[in-house]
Amino acid sequence: MTMTVRQHEYLKLLGIDVWVSRDRDALLAETGGVDTTTVGMNTVPDSDWTGLREQVAACTNCPLHHGRTMTVFGSGSETADWMVIGEAPGAEEDRQGEPFVGRAGQLLTSMLKAMGIQRQQVYIANIIKCRPPANRDPAAEEVAACESYLQQQIAHVRPRIILALGRVAAQNLLKVDTPIGRLRGQCFEYAELQIPVVVTYHPAYLLRSPKEKRKAWDDLQVATNLYAGLPA
Ligand code: SF4
């Protein structure tokens, strides 16, 4: 099967070696190697949004507030078509107050770019807003305490599609305990707002298990194709 320019770029940006013919190299060089498909980008100031951000910054609803440096509210376009949801802040996110910074963040940026999306065009958030000690999985009580913040973020952004990164994000969004291997690459629904959800591996896991990047690429294609087929 012939590999398209976009398919090649998925693999290349995810760090997967791809054999290409000289002709294909020439084609990539001509196009700059990047598919320029984009989605809408916009930001709209909103007092409710500011209030929610302030509420999170001052939150003491669960014990995680004791150990945090900063809350990590989220970042990106408040009117994004795509919402990316991860698990919890790590050490660098806790220091900077931004989601998905560091190596995992760089890989996420590459994954989005491979899909033809600039990072600032999506909205990125986590299931919980404060870093768990030693990056352990968030406890069920902590997720429950933080849940309404993410629900309000999703309701405000109203994305057309959600990409859930990793088991914790997927299971909590979909309210299931199914292993991620059986969730990834399919279309589910965020039941509260009937928003399609596609699950893939967390970039931090992909850094530890680079062989799984091909599966992540398949998942991203599922998500991209699903988005392309959504009614206008
Ligand atoms: S994790 Fe969520 S619920 Fe817990 S203190 Fe932080 S913002 Fe509040």
C-alpha cells in the first residue's frame, strides 16, 4: 500500500523509522513535509472561565493541595475543536503551572503536528489539577473531588472531539475500568455532552515504550478520520 505524505509524517514525527524512496523524499522536500490541514483557532475572554481558573488556583478540596507548587488548570484555545485530556501534572507541570511540558509535552506537540494541528489550536487539560506525590496515579477520591472542574472546562470549550491520553484519563472520562489496550483506537462518547472520544497512549508511556508509537499512530488516524467525518 502506498504511504501518503501525511502518513509518512505521522511516523516521522512520532520517531518511527520509515523507509522512503527517493521520489517520496523529493515529494516531502517539495511540500515542506507537513500537511497544512488546520482547525479553527480562537480565544474568547469569559468571566466564568476566569472565575473557574481562580477557583482551581485556590482549591483545597483534596489533600493534593498540600504538596503542589502550582495548580495546572489547562492551556490552549477555549473554543478549540479538539480537547486533549491527560492524567495529572508531573514535576515540571507543577513547577510551571502548564500541562504537558517537558519531554512528554514535546512528544504531544509532535503528535498533534503530525495530525496537522498546532498545539495552541487545541485545549489541553488533565483529569486532576494538582500533582500527586511521586507521580502516583490519582486516587479515586482525588479524581472525584476534582471532577467538576474538568466537567466545567469541557462544557465551556465544547470541543467537537476529545483525545484521551492514557488509562487514567480514558477510564475516568468514560467511567469504565476496561484496560487501555481495549479502549484505544475506537470511538467512544463523553456521555454528558455526547462528544466523541478516542483513546490512545499517554506520551510519557510512549517515551518509555517507543515500540507502542505505531499503535498510537493508528489511534491518531482513527481520531483524525473521525473528526473529518463529523457533521459541520
Ligand atoms: S487536585 Fe483538584 S480537587 Fe484536589 S486540591 Fe487540586 S484542584 Fe482541588
